[in-house]
Amino acid sequence: EGLDESHTMEILKRLNRVVLILKLLVDQVMILETMTPLDFMDFRTYLRPASGFQSLQFRLLENKLGLKQALRVKYNQNYQTVFGDDPEAMEALKKSEEEPALLALIERWLERTPGLNTHGFNFWG
């Protein structure tokens, strides 16, 4: 499968935007870490209807980024049980797990990029 190289700059711009968004997400968690457990309990009511672990959007994002199920924190040994009563959520999760993840797409693109694998060069190393 080829990639139209004329789109490379737009792809890189969007990936850089994703990196900035993820940094912002991490910074949000750091702010929450400054709260005492009691402060967090007062704040938690505003997180309805679910915590981050129970967030469908968070699970879809993990799938899109390429986080393997084996590396996830287990909730009752299967994170999907959180969504067991919602067939639309389960279908969205299933579909997102079957689609190629961003990590896999970038790896395939880099594997086709000349000059990245000379003399034992390991891009991820």
C-alpha cells in the first residue's frame, strides 16, 4: 500500500498536533495529582457519567493509538466488561480494535522510507 508523499507535510502537521494534545492530557493528570483524596472526592462528582477507566472515548483513543490489550490495566480482568450493557459501545470498541492503529500505520510508513534501516539503525531504539 502506497502513501501519496504529497500529503507528508499535512500528516506531520497533524501528528505534531496529536503530540501537543497528548502532552496537554498528561498535564491534566498532573494537576489532578496535586489534589488530596478528599479534594478529589469532592471533584469526582463532576466527572459523570464515568471515570477515565470507564470512558468509551478513552478506550477508543487507546485503540486508535495502538495500545495492546495485554498492556492495559485490568478491571475485573477485562476492561470491556465496563461496557457490557451497551451494545453500541461494544460495537464501537470492536470496530476500533479491528482498524489499523496509528502506531501500525506509522511503522508501515517508516518501513517503506529509504535510509532508515542502514547499518542496523533502529528507529524505535
